[in-house]
Amino acid sequence: MPTTLAKQYDPQEAQHRWFSYWEERGYFNADPDPEKQSHTIMIPLPNVTGALHMGHALNGTLQDLITRWRRMQGYEALWMPGTDHAGIATQAVVERRMLEEEGLTRHDVGREALVNRIWKWKDTYESRILSQLKQLGASCDWRRTRFTLDEVCSRAVRRTFFKFFDDGLIYRGKRLVNWDTYLQTAVADDEVFREEVDGSFWTFTYPVVGSEEHISFSTTRPETMLGDTAVCVHPSDERYTHLIGQKVTIPLMDREIPIIADALLAKMDMGTGAVKVTPAHDPNDYACGLRNKLPMINILNSDGTINENGGKYSGMDRYEARQRVVEDMNAAGHYHGVEERKMELAHSDRSKTPIEPYLSDQWFVKMDDLAQAAMDAVSDGRVRFYPQRYAKTYLDWLGEKRDWCISRQLWWGHRIPIWYCDTCTEAELQQAFDDRDDVVFRRDAEDRCWLICSETDLEADCLGPGHTLTQDDDVLDTWFSSALWPHATLGWPDTQHDPPLDDAAPASDDGKNHVLDYFYPGSVLVTSRDIITLWVARMVLTGLYNMGDVPFRHVCIHPKILDGFGQTMSKSKGNGVDPMDLIDKYGTDAVRFTIASFAGETQDVRLPVGYECPHCEAVIAQTLEHQTMIPAGGEKPRIDCPKCKKSSQFSSPWFDPDPGEAVARVVSERFEYGRNFCNKLWNASRFALMNLEGYQPGPVDRSELMLEDRWILSRLSRVVEDVNTYLGRYQFDAATRAIREFTWNEFCDWYLEMIKPRLRDDELRPVAQRVLVSVLDGLVRVLAPFVPFITEELWQRLNEVAPQRPVIGSEDLSPAEASDSIMTASWPEIPASLQDSGLEDRFERLQETIVAVRNVRAVYSIPPATPLKLHMRCDESAAGEIQDVSSQFENLAKTMLESVGATVERPSGAASFSLKDADGYIPLEGVIDREEELGRQQKEADKLRKFIEGHQKKLSNANFVERAPAEVVNDVRETLAGLQKQLESVELIISQLSDS
RNA sequence: GGGCGUAUAGCUCAGUUGAUUAGAGCGCACGGUUCACAUCCGUGAGGUCACAGGUUUGAGUCCUGUUACGCCCACCA
């Protein structure tokens, strides 16, 4: 009995079933196999802060596509999963929650308790993210899942830090950081956003010492006056040259500071031309301070209040101090007005509070040699970017060789493995650590204390009584651990054992890490362009440093998904789209297929979305207002459906809808592309399975193949070749288009239609069935990396009906047993010898003829069921070919081929059409409207004349004939001749129409 | 301010190294209850390839400039 498929594909059911099936059978697992070549992809580790977004969905789809493709090609393909602890992002989320729900700050609970809370958070969100990746169909080796703070990764972090330190690449220095006074932490530049606020621009004066003169300057932050250590003017500013070298008094502090000249800081045409210098609280002033060796006075406490250096203002909040400074300067007669102005102010992305520049001790990695090595790897092609232009971003950034500040004032992260001691002697240290090769120490740069770096934790009392070791409070920049991802996840620095699986000890124990040896270096990194510098560059750098080899050969940079208004999607903009909404609505395969079709090399992709009314399913287009609908307090915002007039809560990054509420989920028309494709594939397969009754495996001789068989095999061969080429270049959009076009416009629209009569014919059926099965088998394989679930479903059904399927690669399509699962099926290898351009051209003529007949039918509104007659005029060679396929005219156009040949005449009262090498006539006595037909032919003739004119113009240009390649000229001549012949035919028709 | 990118049909996007009559999906119009599929089938309309110059026998494609938009970096007392 033939297996029949349900009328519609049920994606949700199939996804659930097949994913478990694959996982249980270990199909995602990758282990070193000397018989095979390795293929490694390291996932760009998602943060454990929240849920998966569209960017992840795109990124994950592409990696899975490549991994499945390579796996089918016979590679041992590892896709390495894991998540990132994401230092500040995660800590900030947990802290914010704690404050909102319990009114507690981290200082209330303490370091250990906070870190414990974050671990709990991590467990929840990590599993949520991983399960979402699985819903996407991600064929990662889940046994190898790593987390940047786990044991394996921690060892790598410690070892790397230790090596850096030992090699003198790590130093401690001062740096002006972005200080978040609310979270009391330093914030990275990329975690700062600028926002326009109303501000004041005050002008004050400082009295010049020993003179009646005053020097005036303007500032937006008067309180920094407390920390001024100079006033600066431009060296060639004649208004001030006589004052350079003199001193002024800061009235409120009664402190004298010099007037200096610095062309880099002072701009003559800005403000008064003179500027106060506060090196400890402004980046430019800091640089100026370094150049001029100015003292640096820190006036802030970490909570944003003024410290003891602020004199009588100490203890005040900085904003209160600002007000008081203005008042006091005014009272002292040094206030010279204020101007209200808008200004851009840096804010912390996490706490949304204004940033203060703040001078602090930080740890740095020297970038000179490390950066150079990483640049070389790209310059000499050991690492290649796709598209290539992104190499520039990488090289430009590394070229600055700015030292990498790796310390963060946080509690969540890898604690810096440095211990301080300022009481012991070198001899004591030597004695204590003499037998330790995992401990090194040296004096700090300012000779204040010993810096002891250790790979393993040191006890505070390990130097014995009298000395106490204290560990540095800071943690490492998140990117420090993610930079090690490609080799850390494979177990480095342990080169003696394989890394653990499912966090259990490794099985093999022969003194080698086979996993690291086998899977490093990786094959390709798939990521988005915004972390080329932060992440990609640093992975190359540490890979070269630790492993002596690049971490991956290729870097594939894919587009970003923008919202319908062309903005990048982000939670702070409120325009995020939850891919789970889409998977729910359209199915995973549909989402994957559509996403793959987005991923080209040039443009970012706009994704207009709408909300689907849960009451009537009407779609309400998302507007910019929707994106900013934030619940202010209690009530969740709602949207109104214009169709059914009901309102509902909606899916949003801002809030979780209330339980039990009907929620308008996000939908997008664009995913119907993928859904419709799956539907088409499903139904084509359904048709095939319905027609496989009595299928018997057996060889097929070439001579038994019909035109359409040879054509579809030729096309399939070509399409597999194209897909290979496109995927090899990471042109996912092109690959998707090629495969869709083949499936829909060739396999379904033509091939299936053409073999229908043979499937009804007992004699012809066996061969038709065999070819049909073999093509469907090949098609399902090619599609598997794109749409794994539906193809597995189809594969299984095919296995029930036709477990023995012809192998297209074999000479006579001899049958072989199909594999148990599409996951273990091999990628189709179809000999290029099946490709036949001549045959494809002839087939195209057949298609054109049929389209032309259908066109006539449509123009004259002839019902599809009414039979037509066709006469074709063409040379004898074409006549034979047309004769051969005459049965298809009837099959596909309900048209009988009455006559064909060079002598065929147009019957009177016939509708006509003209092709490149043949003309067709369809007698329509009584139906045809002469005027209408005449108009139609005139229009055709005009079109042809226009083309002819263009070609003639080209050929009449002597320069073209002389200079263009002969081949091109020839082509034009041939095309012209064809067009002219065609025009003659049309003109003949016109004259006949006019005569009759 | 520096760098990179984009501008092609109503919408979303393709268009290899310059040479075919510039394409697709959606939407639109017209016609379809044929036993795979209305998530479908058939037919069709729709484009001065942002603008201005240039190179070339030939430009959607290369160069220069302009405009608009996007991203990254730097800066903004």
C-alpha cells in the first residue's frame, strides 16, 4: 500500500519528534575520526542575559546549515555550543531585579551571595537559550556545551593570564574609566550610550596670581573645578601668551595652578579660548595632564559624592556640589553668566545614569606584538573574511594597537589571579614558591608591593604568619574569556586528556588531547560585523599566542536584521522580534528557509512585522509607536484591532504579557516565503508517494529515459553543483534561490506535470517511478541542511515505500538501500556528465511553446478544458523534436499538434505566436477577434523592432565591430538574425490578418 | 570628522570578471472547484537601475562628484 501523507505538513509535531530522535541516536555528536576530515564551527556564544533574538536565529540557522551540509559531505562536523557569562550585562540584570523586587543592592547582600544569585539566574537562562537553539534545529554536539565560567574555560583563562604575566605582557596602569556611580562599576565604551540632555554652560573667572587680571573659561561641570590642576590656552593665542607660565588661584580651594599652553587641548575659537584642566575627570584633560606632567586630583568617591579632596564640599553629591560651587563662585564675584544648551551626555547602558570619567587602577595587556601577529594572519590569508571588505575593519582596529584594558570592577566573572603582599621580602617569596611553576611574582611598577600571579588560588596565609595575601577584587573583561573560546572549549590547556563530555571525565586517557588536535583550528566563524574587533580579532590573537595557529580559516560575516524602518533591532529600542513567535506560527523549517534567503553579501535586511490579533487573526502593522509602548507601572499596554475592534496585549521586549491574556504575537509576511515552500515540497512529495504504488527497485538503462527525465537529471546535477558553489562562498541567499527555483519551477511545475500520464500507464510506470524516486531522493538530500525537519519526515516516508532507491550517480541508476535517517544520508554527488545544455535548450523551446499556447488561451478567454489545435512552422530538424514531445502539448495545454514542418501555412482565423525558431498557429474560427489579434501582433512587432534597432545600432558602430571581442560581435549578429526572422513571421501574420 | 556600506518594480531583495530583451518573492489585475497543493494553478501589468559628470566600441555594473539613508570608529571644555 502506498503511504499517503497528511494533506498538510504539521511542523510542530515533526520538529519535536525528529529532534529527539536525532539527539537520542547521537547524530549530532562529533568525535575525532582519522578516516574523516574535521569541520569545526564554534558558536558565537550567546549571553545568558535573556532570550534568543532574530540575530541569533539568523546566526544559528547559517551555522547549522553549513554544519549539516559538511556532515552530509562526509566531514566529521563539530558545531560547538555554549554560552557566555557576559559580565556586566548579567550582573546588571540580576542587580536590577534584586533592587526592584527586594529593594536590595549588591552591597547589602555581599559578593558571595550576589554571585550565587547570578549563578541561579544563569542556570535558568542558559537552559532557556539552549532549548531555543534546539527548537531552531541546531545540530550542535550538545555533550560538549561549555560556559565561559565553567571549570574547563576557567583553566584556560588562568593559564592565559599567567602566560601573559610571565611574558611581561600584562601591566597595571592608571586609566580614566567610564564610571557608573549607581552600579559603582567601570563600564566599557561600548556599554555607554549618549543622550541629549538640557545642560548649562557656565562662564567663570580665575584671578591671575600677583596681577589684577582674570582669566575666564566656560564649563558644563563646575564641580570639577575642585580637581583642576591647570588652566590651558593655545600657544599662539595672542590674548593669553603673556600669561603662559604664570599662575591662577582656584578661589574656592585657595589653590594655585599654572597657566599652560597646549595646542592639542585648547582651541582658540572655542569659548573664551582658555580651558580649565581636570586630568582626573576628563579624557582630554587626562591626555593633556600626561603630556604636561600635571598632578591628577581625584575628587569623587565611587558613589558619585565628593571625596576628601573636595574641601568643604566633600560628602556632597556631585550635583549638589555643582550647585554650591556656582553659588559660591557667584558670591565671590567670579561668575560671568550661564547659557542653557542641549548637550550630549554619556550614560551607562545598564543603569541609565550619567557616566563620570573616573581615574582608577586597571590591568592592561600590551598589544604591540600580539596585535601584529593577528594582523599578519589576515594579511597573509591564513584567515580570510567573507565578504573580504571586513578584513579592513579588523586590520584598522588592530593597527591602532591600543592596549587592552582587561579589568572590570564587577563581581561576576573570572577574578583576576593576582595576589598582593606589601610586607614580605623577595627571599620569602622565593622560598614559599620555589617548587611552583604556576606562580610568578614581581614588584609593581611603582614599587609599592609584590604582585603574585598564580594559576591556582592562593591562601591568604600561605606565606606564613606575619604576611597576608590579598587577591585583586576585580574580574576580567568578558571578552578575555570569550577570546579563548575556540581552543578553551576543546580542553586547552590540558593537552594530556580529551575534554569532558556532559561534564563527565573523558574516556580516553592516553596522554593526548585528541579532540583539541583534531578539531583545532576551526573551519569557519559565522558572526555579525559588530564584534569583528571585540571578539574576532581577540580570538585570532589568543589563538596564535596559545596555540601557535589561527582559530579558524574563514570568517563569514552575515547581514543584520533590521526592523521595518531600517533600524537595528535592540531591546532598548523596543523593536526586537522573538523568533519563537515566528517558529510557532510558520514552523522552524519555514523560518530557517526564509532566513537563509536573507543572507546575502551586501545588504542588511529589513523585516517589517505586524501583530496578529488573537481574536480575529487580522494583522496590525507595527508602527514606531508600538515600539515605545512601555508599561508605566501596573497596566500592560494594549493594541486595538481595527477589524474586530477588540484590544489585546502584545508580544514585546518590554514586558511579559499577563498570564491568561490572549496575546497578539509578532508575525511577518516574509516568512510565508518559507512556509509556502515547505507546503509545496510537502505536496509534491505527497503526489510522488501516492504514485509509487507497486514501485519495484531496478536499474534503468539510459535509453529508457524520456526527454523530461534526462532534463530533470541534468537540472538536478547543475543545481547541486550550484548549491555547493554558493555555500562554499557563504552566499546563502543564492543557494536558497537556486534550490527553490529547481523545486518549484522545474520539478513541480514541469517535471511532475509531464510524467503524470506515464504514471497512469502500466507499461511506462516502472521507469517513471524509478526516476521520480531518484530525483525526489536527491532533492530531499539537497534540501536537508536548509529544512531538516520536513526532509526527515519525507525521508522516513520514502523509506517505507521505497527503501531501495536508485543512486543518481551510478551509470544505470542502480538501486541501493537508503540510510535510516536523513542525518546519516550522504550529500548527493551527481556526475556532471548528466548535464546536457543542448537538451536543456530544446526543452526550453517546448516550455516556451506551451506558455505561448496558454497565453493565447488566456487572451481569448478560452476555458482550459476546451481542446485546441496547433500548427507549427519550423525547419525540419526542429520539426522532428517537436513531434517527439507532441504528447506533452496535449498533457500540459490541452492542445493537439495537427501539423509541423517548414511548409506549414497559417490557417485563416488563427491566433499566432512567434518563437526564436518556430511559429505557432491556433485556429480559432469564430472565437478570434481580428482587431484584437492584429493589435496583439502589432505590439509584438513593435517590441521586436525596438530590439532589432538596438542591435543594428551596435553593429553599425565600426568601433564596436573592431574592438569588441569577436565572440560578442558574433553573438549580436546571431541574435539580430533571429530577431529579424521572428519579425518577418510576425509581419507575415499581420499582412494575412489585414488581407483576410 | 575618519572608515565601510547601501540607493534597481508599490514592498522586500537578486543581478559574478562591463556585452542576453534588467530578474525573483510578496502585493496588484484577469481567469481557474481537472483526482499533490487555494499555503495552489495559469496569464499579465508594473522599472529613465537616486542625481550629475566621466572612462569605454559598450555602464545597473568601473571612476569622480552630489544627495539621502545605515553601520563602525573618533570627537564634542
